[in-house]
Amino acid sequence: MAVKPTTETTSGARVRLAGVDLARGLAVFGMFAVHLGPEPGTGGFLSWLTGIVQGRSAALFVLLAGVSLALLTGGRCPKRGADRREAVLRIAIRAVILLLLGTGLTMLGTSVLVILAYYGVFFLLALPFLRLRAGTLAVLAGAVAILGPVLAAVARPLVQGGHFAEVSTAHDPLAQLSGEGVLRLLLTGNYPAITWMAFVFAGMALGRLDLAAVHKRLAVAGAALVVLGYGGSWFALGLVETAEIDLDEEVAALLDTTPHTGTPFEIAGTLGIAIMVLSAALVLAPRFPRAVLPVEVVGRMALTAYVAHVLAIGALGIGEVPERPLLALTAFVVTIGAGLLLWSRFFRRGPLEFLMHRATEPARLLRRR
């Protein structure tokens, strides 16, 4: 006999989902700004904004992917038996679709560093860890954040530009199609799994918690990670300079916090900011539901929004920076945001979200076994 959720449980779930969707919508708009704005440091408000969100919006997007993986597999109480097998198969199907969709978008040759193929790889790599609890996942995230950058620093010089890379590319259909093959997806690309899985595991750990109840503690934890990451890097670099320590170039690079460097300090600081944004979204979503609804809807239909903006950039022939970037960014935000808000009045899922849901329906066949 099914048990009807209590008012507290239903309310908590609603707050959690609305907050996660709001944070995801902010991440999507942040990526819009990165893809349409000028380079950081070139002057002006939009350049400043691009500098703020560069790398961090994508990290928030990936963190929330981890949260979604945890929620799909039971949240605080991981699913078991047939329920877990169905959820795992659904995630695996999504992963393959995202990998293929991301490859297709990359083949368009736009200026966007498409993240969806990496997303698919993240989902596949997360499959063996879906039954883990929050504490174990948090430890795993920390281990990847520390060891991943070190392993990447050692491995990249061995595989980049050499015979191994040539052979790998020659026998990799993904690399032949889009240039984003397995080697780049795992190690040398823009969002390599060897370091970015830290955000996935951290998100999965968060998804195993009652987010609506722990948002204050999340804010504190996020702030601590920001201090650890950016403050720790500043202190270490200052210490090296003061002591006149002559570091090897690869070792010195591990102290950097520049976006997309994938160092332990950069991962910690970026993760802290992402957690703080999620904490704020969990507070704002239930308090100002109408005000944040347009952004929340974009987060709810993030796949459609992301794909639509990449296709639009390709169709309009927009290069690295549009002639009028602020106007272009405003047009993209308003057009896609308003379009999805209108769509949400008639449909619960976005167009691509609906197709993704239907594509995963065969997972139900596991229940018949």
C-alpha cells in the first residue's frame, strides 16, 4: 500500500526542487554570458560579469548534475532492487544521449565549448557510485579534487601531442567526428572527468541530504571552501614568493586558481561558490516564487535552453564575441527565458526533456523481470 507523503515531506521536496532548478537556471544564464560576452579584463560591466561566471557557471551546472543523479536514485534513501536498477538504466540511457547530442553540437563548429558530451561521460562514470551515502561521496569528491589534478599534471605531458594521442584519435570515432574524443573527455579537454568528477561527487553528496533543512550549513561550508581554495592559493603563492622557493613549473601550476585550470585550489574555491549559490537559491525560491519563476523554469528545462542557445549561436554565425555583446546576451536571455516560460504554461517538461524522458522509458522493462 502506497503511503501518501506528509505535508512536511511534500513541502520540503518542493522547496528542494525549486531551489535546485533556480540554481540551475542561474548556471545556464551564466554560461550564456560566457559564450556571448567579451573576454574578462577587457573593460566594462559585461567583461566583469564574464570574469565572475567563467568556469564557475559550468561548475555549478555540473554540481547540480550530481544533485540530480542523487535525487533520481532516491535522494536521502538510495533506491534498492528493481527501483535502483531502473534508475541506473535511465541514467545510462541519458548519458549516451547526452554524449551523442554533445558530439553533434560540437560538430557545428561554434565558439561554444560544449559541455554536454562531458556531461554524458560524467553520468557513466557515476554509475558505480550511485548507492553510496553522503559522507562517502563527500570523501570521494575531496579525493578527486586533490588527486585528480596531480594525476592529470603527470599524465597529460605523456599523452598530448605524441604517438599515443595520434593512435587514440585515429581509432576514436568521437574524436574523428568532433575532435572531442575519449582522451579529451577524460583527461585533456575543457571539462576533463579526471578533475570535474569532483563536482559530480560533491553534488551527489548534497543530493543525499535534506537540502531544504541544511541550506544554512551549506552556506557556511561553501564559504569555508572559498577561503580554503582562493585564500589557500594566495597564502601558498605568497609563501613561495617570500621564501624565494624555486618551484618546478608543473608544481607551481597546481597553486593557480584561474578558471578551468583544474587545480585543487581552483576546484575548492569554485565548488564553494557553487554551493553558496545553491544555498541562496534554496532560500530565494520559496520566498519569492513569482519573482524567480522565469529563471526556475529555465533551470527546469535546462537541456532545451542550453541546446537552443548553441544552435542559435551557430545559426546566427556569432563568433567569439558578438559586435554588441550586451544586446546579444539580453536578447538570448529574454527570448529563451520567455519562450520556455510560455511553454511551461502548457507543458510540465521542456521539448528535449520530454524526449529524454520518453527515451528512458524502456528502463521500466526491468520491473517485469
